[in-house]
Amino acid sequence: MAEYEASLLEIIKEHAVGLTGELNRDTPIADLGIDSFSVVEIIYEIEEKLNVEVPFNANENPFGDMATVGDLLDALDKLIKKK
Amino acid sequence: MTRNVVVTGMGVVSPLGNNIGTYWDGLREGRSAIIKREYQAADKFSLTVPVAPIDDIADMIKSLGRDMLRADRFSQLAVIAADEAIKDSGIEFDEALGARTACIIGTGIGGQTTLDDGYQAMLCRDRRPHPLTILKIIPNAPASHLSIRHGLRGPTFAVSSACATGAHAIGVCADLIRSGSADVGLAGSSEAALSYGALEAWKAMHILADETCRPFSKNRNGLVIGEGAGVLVLEEEEHAKKRGAEIIARIAGFGMNADGNDMINPSVDGASRAIELAMEGVTVDDPSGVYINAHGTGTLLNDPTETKAIRTVFCADADAVVVSSTKSMHGHLLGAAGGIETIAAILAMKNGIVPPTVNYDEPDPACDLDYTPNKAKERNISVALSNSFAFGGLNAVVAFSKP
């Protein structure tokens, strides 16, 4: 996971249009200014840039109840598969 | 003088059956047409997803004649359904009637397989696309083919509103008849987008089901895409009576609106207002006589939102109303959903049998209406609704009543 974390934070930062401060694991998701499509777009970019697969079913709500960026990184860590 | 609109013919080609009789048998028996299938492209791409396809209709398509062999599959399906509806109605289109007949056939995406074939030919085999490619993919192709095939020269065009397309086509066509622009109309929709490219695009949205479609069930996890077409013959009531036509159902109401909220997440306010608009002027003496063929896609969000919308409109009577999602059996036909689901609603009312919501494993507290789980049941239905709540926040609800 550590190998990806820096790249994931970079990608998330690009989509965080509402962010004014630093981006790290403790940053609240609410501060990022992302909308409901942003998570899907972030994942798409992760798949394209890192050449991995992130299979998930939105109906199973794998990204529900995330408070911080750390929660998002942990959720992604569970899903990321090397191609 | 008020012009009323009635249904005098129906035709369908669906994953459950290639005509009205076999479609109704499938619905009544609670049969599922959902299977896992592999789709391939260019000898190197492949994906396997649950779908609701139509198989074994090559002979049926061939029998449509040479013009239709030059058409995309979505046009072929529309013509199969429309031909059955016209035969069912007993109507004969002479020149005078043809000029007063509308033809409104919708689709979500149009000639998807032709588009896929064209790109594969160009990019993978360095070939040019088929010369009739443009004519095959345009969304108005079915309406135009039917106009030519049956000499229909009244208002003719396609409508498109994703999953609400079929209901919109029927509502718009009924309005044309009511306003006097036509006396008869073919109204419905068609979709045949089970191609490798389209299914990869659906998979990329991460909302397809893993195994099957489970509307309203706690373990539901998404859509299953299907293909097919459904067409109604609509007629001005006096015109139908004058020629001794059998009136199958009346169009009792039609509601259409937009959520103005989100491209994908549905809205209780928008959906409930569309149902209310459809029910305006419809008298309900006994709420247990109301059947709602739900949009019921089996996604996390649609099913509880639709439940809340139904409760908002029917209040204490919502528990008496009977609901089912036939998408559990025939899949989500996208633009053609309204085309075949309005027919399911009418057939339920005509036969006094509510088709079930199959694959229903476990109740969800957020979805607490009577969804007719797993087995059809008898019910004297006086009003049948068909709900459609589409991507982009577009809602359309048609209400039918007995003749």
C-alpha cells in the first residue's frame, strides 16, 4: 500500500477543488469539495495511471461513511488489484 | 369535444418471449431470462456479465424482408413488435388513415451494434464502415422504417430520455391524438445495445449486478441490461368504436417531469410528482385495485427512493397498493423499458394477475411495500401504472384503466 499512497494522494489532490490546506490521511473528505462522481473519476484515474484494477460495485456502497482521506485510502487498499 | 385515447393493439419482442402470448406466460410464471454471457471483440477483448438477451430470432428477422435486413437490430426489434401490434389491432392503413397516423418510436442509444461494428472494422481490420452505417444508427430509424413499411404519413419521430423513453413515447403520442394532430398512433420503444463496447461502458459505471437483478431485496446489487421492443397502437376512442375495434385499455393519465437535481441519483420529490401528475383525474375507489409496475432497477438508490415516492403519493393507502418490478425477469431494457413494461401493466390488469418481483431474497426495511415477491398473485386491478425514472433525472409515468 505504501508504494501507492503517494500516487493516490497526488490523484486525489487534483480532484479536490475545494481544498485549501494540506492533503494527508487526516484531511476530512468534506474539505475536499468533491461530488458524487468524483470518487468514480478518481478510481478511473488510479486504474489508468497505476495500471491496476479497482473492481467495486457502487450498489454495495464500498465508499460509504468515509470521514477522512485515510478512510478513502484504506477502502481503496482493500480493492486495488495489480493487473 | 374531449378526445380520449385508448389502446387497441400491443406487440412485444423481449427476453421472456417474442410475442405477447409468450411474454405474458413468462411474466405470469415468474420466469427469469437473465443469464451470464461472454461478449468479445477483435479477437482479444472479452467480458462476461449477466444480461437478458433475445436469442433465436434470426428467422423472424429474415421474414421481415430485405429493407429490414439492412437495418440495425434495434430497428428490427421495433418492427417485429409494431407488426404484431398492428395485427392485434386489426387496423388497415389506407391512404387517408395513414396520413392521420402518428409514429413515435423511442430509443435510448439507437444503432449501438452498427456503431461497434463500424469502429471495429476501421480500427482493427483497416476497413471502411458499411455504406448504410449512418442510416442504421440514427435513433429515428425505427419510426422511419415503420412509416415506409405501413404508409404512415402523420407526425413521425423518435423520442429519447434514457430509461423513460418508452413512457415518454406513449405519452407524447397520446397527446398528439388528444390534440387532434392524429387519430391513430404507433407508440413505443426499442433497444438492442448488448454489444461488447456498450457493456464495457456499463461495467465502467460500476452499477451492474454481479449475478442477477433483485429489485427491492436487501441483497440487491445493481442492473442487468436487456434488449427488446414494445409497441402499442393508440387510437382516439370514437375512431376505435366506429371501426368495431376491441379496446384493450384506456390511457387514464400521464405524468412527466424532471428532477432538476442530479445526473444519476433519483429524487423522491420528482418521482412522486410524476406519479401524482399521472393520477390526476383518475378515481380510485379501492387502493387494492391499483397495480404499479415499478421502475425497480435493483440499484441501491432507486428502490428506496421509488418506495418513498409511492408512499408520498398514496399515503396510508400505499400498503394496499400492489407493486412489482418485472425487470427482475426481463432485465432493464433501457430505452425499451417503458415500451415493454407498459404492456406488462396492461396485461396484468387485463388478466387480473400481478406478475412477481423474482430473485427477492430478503426484505429491506427501506423498501416496505407489497412487491409481490417471487410468485404471481391474482388481483382485481382497476388502475395500472408504469413508472420510469431515468438517468438525468427524467421521470415519466403512464396510468392505464380498464376499457
